[in-house]
Amino acid sequence: MTTHTQSTEPLTAESPEIRAFLSKWHEEGRAAFERSYDNLDYDGPTYAKTATDRRKYIALDAGRSGAFLLDKTTRLVYRIKAYGVPNKRKCLGTIDTILVCNDANLARLRWW
């Protein structure tokens, strides 16, 4: 089990925690995707998970679709209401907690 400690450095789209989050999210969705779509490439750019720096948040996207926003100062991950607007009622927790939680299932939580 990998442990992640909260750093005092501000997060960016290239931070190791963000890369780990994107990788975890991508891999957690692989089995269901491949069961449903055996002729599509899950690792192709259409389904890639990406991070984009914004002023206050880091946008965590699936393909060209927005999914989560991470607050750079509090490290909280939110579902979105609309692109660039966090849904504060649907907070997943801190990025550090999500990374160590084995049953986070980010692929499912995107639609919760």
C-alpha cells in the first residue's frame, strides 16, 4: 500500500498526487469499460484522464468532459455542477484520502 503525505507545496496539474489520482481513476474504470465496449480503445485520447490548472482549481477531466474539480488550497475534490463550477454538496474528500482509499471507485463517483 502506497502512502501519500500532504505536501506544503501548492498542487499543480503536474503534481505527483494529481498524476496518481488520474491513474487510479483511469484504472478503476477499465474493467467496466472493456466489458461494455470490446471494440474501443480505453487508452485512446477520447477516454484519457487529464488535469488542467485553473486559477483556484485543478480541473480533472475525462476526455473532453469535465468530471471533478480539486481546490488547490484545501486539496478537496468536488464533482462539478457545470464546467468550472464545483458542486460543494458533492465533495469526495481530500486527494490524499482518496489516494489511500482502496474502495474509492472514482469511475462510479463521477456520476454520484
